[in-house]
Amino acid sequence: MNREEIANKLKDKGATKACHRCNKNHFSVLDGYSNLILQDDLSKGLVIGGPSVPVALLACNNCGAITSHALGALGLLKDKEDKSNG
């Protein structure tokens, strides 16, 4: 997936509102993706390799605020079967 594909999916989903911090409406899709780590028990500390959610990150061009969007909800994740084949 590339930045243009992510931007188009967000537009198709109606994710076009202004920045939550500065109210400007110019964003950049950052290269690559990140993973939000899901923690269910903070007393155990950070668990590396545990459950996570792959997300695309967007940065406001004015103030730099970053927002994340789950790639699965955007239909941008390959099926597990596809990953094993390629």
C-alpha cells in the first residue's frame, strides 16, 4: 500500500474533517505504517510481540498533530492466506 492509496481510502470513508488541534485541513500521510500495541495488564509491563493494531499515520501540515487510522478498518490489510503466499 502507498500513501496515495491510504489518502484515497480515507477520503472515500469521509475522513476529511479539520485537525483536532489547530482546525486546519492539510494533512500528509506518513510513509509506512505503525503498530499500536494492545496492553491488557499494565502490571506486567510492556509486552513486545503481543497483540497490536497496524495503523496508518497522518500528520497535520500546520501543527504536526498525528492521528492514526486502523488499516484493517480501511480494508488495506491482506488476508492471512495472502501473506503466506507472498
